[in-house]
Amino acid sequence: MTETRVRRGRAAARSSRTNPSRAALAQTDGLQIRSARRADLDPIITIDASVTGLEKRKYWLSVFRRYGQGERSGQQFLVALQQGQVVGFVIGEVRDWEFGSPPCGWVFAIDVAPQARLAGVGTALLQAISAGFRRAGVRKLRTLLARDNTLILSFFRSQGLMAGALMSLEIDLDD
Ligand SMILES: CC(C)(COP(=O)(O)OP(=O)(O)OC[C@H]1O[C@@H](n2cnc3c(N)ncnc32)[C@H](O)[C@@H]1OP(=O)(O)O)[C@@H](O)C(=O)NCCC(=O)NCCS
């Protein structure tokens, strides 16, 4: 994807949320969103480990191989940088006709480093991946989240996401 610079701050995030074209116009200092590079993996692994408590290097290498090769086939792996340091990332892709639904953009993961939170970074990442989905031609974004993760639920609700038409079902598979 093309690199974008996004105005810092919640007010900026809020105004561009209500008027997406302002995000594209925002060219001030502070936050930069671009496609992930191989060299970004160490800070990404650190941020993920700070959220999940697990360091999953092999997993992140395979995610990068699959999603980190630029914006192709609707796949996106984006990072947010402040002063050149990776402070967050988002991963998603367009899935066609899965679960019986017309093509839509799925967000699989979004994480912001604890010290960089509540400053609009998550909002800017979601806006950037949404813009990529629009460029890929889809008009709906979906995600799944753990029912007890109130933080991520508050975040997605703040971005306008609501309970959708799909529901998740699961079962434990015995040996
Ligand atoms: C959720 C997360 C991505 C938000 O990132 P962020 O950069 O702090 O988000 P923003 O600053 O853009 O916040 C946007 C809005 O989200 C909501 N929000 C964010 N953090 C919140 C918190 N701790 N409590 C309540 N609401 C919150 C608010 O409505 C906020 O808007 P406001 O600041 O105007 O009130 C970040 O907290 C994170 O990485 N958490 C861990 C994520 C996780 O569990 N990932 C694993 C599953 S994918």
C-alpha cells in the first residue's frame, strides 16, 4: 500500500472517522501507516507477546509470508509507526463467499503497544485497512472477538461496528 501519514490525537481520529476523506488528507507529523516489512517483525512479536504473554516467532514469520508481501489479493498486514518505531499493527484480508457471504474484509488481528494506546493509533490502523478493503472493492468489514475481551469490544464499538448477521459456533473435538 502507499504510505500514509495520519494526524495524531483522538480529535483527529474522531474527525477522520466521521469523514473518511480527511484521513487521506491528513499529512501531519506523528503517525505513519504502511505495509509491514520483514524488519518490523521483532517489534510486532514484542507487542503481541505483551498482549498475549506468548512469543510466537514461527507463527509471525508464517503470517508475514502470507500477508506481508504488499497489498495483493486483498491481503493486508499494516504497521503504525511513531518516530520510526512500530507501535501497532493490523492484519486482514478479503474473503470471497465464505460462510455463504458476499466478499467482505475480515480483520484478524489488531494490536497497539500498551504505551501508545488511547492516542488514536488503533483508529488510524482500522481506517487504513478499511481504505484497503474499499480499494479491493468490498463494502463490509467483519471481525471476531472473544466475548470477554471488553477492551477490544469497546474499541470496535467506538468505530461503529455492531453485532452482525453471522454467529460463531464451536465444539471441542475429542480424541
Ligand atoms: C483495542 C486497541 C487496538 C485500541 O487501540 P488504541 O490505539 O488505544 O485505540 P484508540 O486510541 O484509537 O481508541 C479509539 C476508541 O476505542 C475505545 N477504547 C480504546 N481503549 C479503550 C479502553 N481502554 N477502555 C475503553 N474504551 C477504549 C474508545 O472509545 C476510544 O475512543 P476515545 O479515546 O475517543 O474514547 C488496543 O487497546 C489493543 O491493542 N488492545 C489489545 C488488543 C487485543 O486484545 N488484541 C487481540 C485480539 S485481535
